[in-house]
Amino acid sequence: MLQTARRGGALEGLAWLGREPEATASVSYRLLRLVARTLLFGAFRFHISTSGQELLPRGGYLLTAAAHRGWMDPFVAMHAIPVEPRAWFLGSAPSTFTSRWRERLIHRIGGLLPVWRGGLGVEPHVASARAVIRNGAVFVQMPEGTVSGPPGRIGPFRHGAALIAIRTGAPLVPLAIAGTEELYIGRRMASRILPPTSARELAGDAWPGAAPDPGTREELELARLVTERLEAILGPVVEALYPETVDPPGHPRRLRKRLTWLLLRPGRLDRTAD
């Protein structure tokens, strides 16, 4: 089942997971979370200010997070929500499955519904989202689809998150994130949970009497509109959060290179693109 050694026939989403995505936090998940928090907040002395938790639904919703600028973003998202119902991330398999042992560990503990570049389209991810929502868990998506992009601002959103919101009809909770593009000892980050909405609410008067048929031009046009309105909601909040995460130029940035690339493949990131 595991795909690291044979990516040509790689499985995505539920097909890779091979079970229902649970909402309960297992003992192994809780232990791994505790270890991660000890490293992030103890050894690395990261600080994450978070607000808006009182707005969260009890479960069975989409958490849509931006700006996506580094490997810390999933941890910032998990820090913003309770341990239960647990989060399931729509995430990049190539970036995560860098070794067989990492893939086996993630498969055992859960939390990822993987995507491969050049995959099978949005349908497997809609099925994943429906399963997560059906079981009362939290489906986390980062609509920029890449960690490249300008610090303190969102980049263009892809339409997949909007399509998933349209087809599932689930509550959608926007999460603004800032300060993860560069990591070092003591780095400050911030997040803010925004009021729940939905694809129907975002579309407003443009929402048809019923959701358009999947794969039609009408659905794509509606997804573009929902995407634009989600960008309009998250963009200003990311820009407002960012200044509180910025240290002065002379502030020490110990282990900056090592921590920034700790769970990413080293390379160049475009931090100037709009």
C-alpha cells in the first residue's frame, strides 16, 4: 500500500489511508503531538498567538488556512483548534513522504490525506472531505497549494478548496496565519480563526437554486467567485497579523537556515510573487 518506493501508481486520499478518518485522538496521536509541542515550544522556543477559538463549530467542518509559507503551518493550524475532533490535512505526498519510515508513521497515526502532483482530479479529495466531515472531524486545506509566496500577504488561491466547499456544503472556517516563512529560535507566529461561513454564504446572491452539476462550466464559475471572496476575507487579516510576527533587523536569528528547511526539501522559494 505505501507509495514511497513506487510513486508511479501512487494512491491518494482515502485509497491511501485504507480506513475511515477518525475524529477521536488516539493515544499514539496524543503522544506524538506532545513530543512535537515539546520541541516547538520548548527546544525551539516558538511563540504562536492565536485568537478566535470561541468561533469554532464542534466538528464536521472545513478549516481553510492561509498564508501557507512553510512546514510550520500545519502545526499552527493544530495549535488553533482542540485536540478533538482531530484534524485531517489535504497535503502534498512528495513533500511529506521523503522516506519510507515517515510514510509508515503517518499512515499509522493518521492526519494526512495525500495528494500527488498530476493526480486524479478533485473527486478523491471531495470524497476525503466528505468522510472527514461525516465522522465529525476537521478537514484542513491550504488553498494556495504551495509554500512559495510573499511574506505577510496571501498568494493566489487555487479553486480546489472552493470546489470541495461547494460539493460538500460543509461549514467553512477561515484561518489566517502569519510569520511562518522564516523560522529561527524564538520565532513569533500568529493565527486568527474567523467566523464560520460556507460556499453558499460566500457566493451570496450568485448562488443558484441548487449546487451546479459537478464538472460543469457553471460549477467552475461559482468556484472562482467563492475563491475570490475567500481571498478577500483572509487577505486583510493575514496582513494585519504579520507586523506582530516581525522582529527588528538586528534580532538574533539562530539556526534560521536549519529550522526554516527542517521539514522541507531545501531549495529556492519565491517570496516576491503577488
